[in-house]
Amino acid sequence: MQRPYASIDLGTNTARLLIGRVEGGIIAPVLVKRHITRLGGGFTRETGISPEAWQRSLDALVDFAEEMKRAGVMRLRAVATSAVRDAANGAAFCDEVAERTGIRLEVIEGTEEGLLTLVGVLSGLNRKEGDFFVFDVGGGSTEYTLAESSTPLFTESLPLGVVRLTEGKPDVPAMEEKIGRELAGLGERLAGRGFCGRLDGATLVGTAGTATTLAAISLGMTDYDYRRVNNHILTREDIRRIFGMLLPLSSAERLTVPGLEKGREDLIIAGILITLSTMDSFGFDRMTVSDFGLLEGVLLGLEV
């Protein structure tokens, strides 16, 4: 049997590992593992990644290296996104990761992140034909991609991330103002390319932690099951109800809500605001949730 491949997605909030075999565009997972490391926690423009976040993320990657060794991984692609690409000390961090673990992190731009996410998302959707508007709410940025089936028409990364919005504890109106400003600009650029009309018949697909957490809460899941989350449909009213439930709760109280993973209890508010603002700005009443995304897109690329 062919030895497995592996992909790593080192994000601003979560480090994720996927080990699996790929054949004919289908992933047979061997191991999926993640650590919430909050790499963007304590991030500053002057120094970049904080010492505490550096160590948390390094520890996660040491663990991933051990898992890959046990699984006999044949090929690996490891990508790092917003926090590392924006950090003044990002290159030094990548150097230490390579020295300590043998993992060579590839820092990718937002456009490539969006395109790889599209590949991963489509691999897990029940319906793969038609127009899709995919958005990936991350810790440091959010990527938006408009596609006709698997053909990307437009992709852009916005500086909207749940860690960045939450750091400094801004209030909801301040977050809404920033999100609204960024989405207004995105709408203008889509209109300038003549794409706004395509959104009317497109399927909105949300991927990454905010979308999957909303699905898990909606389903009342005490044990996460990606098969139930993937392709789950949430209405705007469903999401507003969850937001209204979570907003008045303390972080500790939110952790008692089934489906809300520890490490997301403060970030989920910013994530929901991005989600609702996206739906409001572009006229969507429903969102399809994808448990597949960048991690799967990276792994599928190794088959080529």
C-alpha cells in the first residue's frame, strides 16, 4: 500500500495536520489532528509573533513531526498563513521550526490560500456544479473566492481575522464598523469586475472554525463529527439566534454550550459578526458549511 501524504495548515489561531492517502481526487484520512495555538495572540507590528505564541506553535509542530514519523509519511506540504506572513520575525520562526522538527513551512499569500481552500471545499461538497462564493474566516484574515464549479473567477484576502478583531477587546459596534468597511470595498471590487450579478444564484459556503462551530452548536454536538457538520445548512436566522444566545454569556459560560470548542469561546463573536455581515452585504439567506478547506486542498495538490 502507498505510504501516506501529509499536509499542515499553520493558521493564526489553529495548527492542523492531515495525514492521508489520495487517489483520484479522493482523500482517505489516516489521521487528523489540531492544536489551538493562537499564534496571533500578543502579535505586534514591531516584533511580530510573541514568545508565548511562538512556543505554543512550535510545540504543536514538534508533535506533528512525531505523528508523521510514526505514520511513515512519504510527502509533506506545510503552509503558514496570515500571522507568519505578516510577522517581522516570521522568517526566524520558520527557521527554528525547520531546525527543531524538519518541517519546512511555506508562507503562502492570501490569493493562493483562497484558491487552495476552494479545491479542498469542493472535494467535500455534495453538489459540485454551479456558482460558489466561498469564504474562509481565519484568525488573521478572511479569504473570499467566487467560482464557477471548480473554476475560480475572483479571489481576495481581507485583513479580517477573529484573533485580530478580538485582541484588545473591542466592542461589537467597533468590530461591525471595521468588517462593514472591508466588505464594502470587496463589494465594489466585485462590481467593478462585473461579478455581483453572479452572486444572486451562487451558493454561499463557509469553511474553517467559525462555520464549523456554528454548525456544531446548531446540531447540539457534544462530540464533533465532521460528517454531520460537512454540508450542513444554516440560515441567517439560525446564526442570529446563536449570536443572541452567546453574546451576553461570559467566556466560561460559553464553554458550557454544546459544540463550542475550548479556545474559541472569545473568538466566536468576531467570527459570527464576519459571517452575518457577509450574508447581509451580499444578500445570502443560507450558508452551506464545509468541514473541508485549506488543509485538504494542500493535500490534494500532492497527488499531482
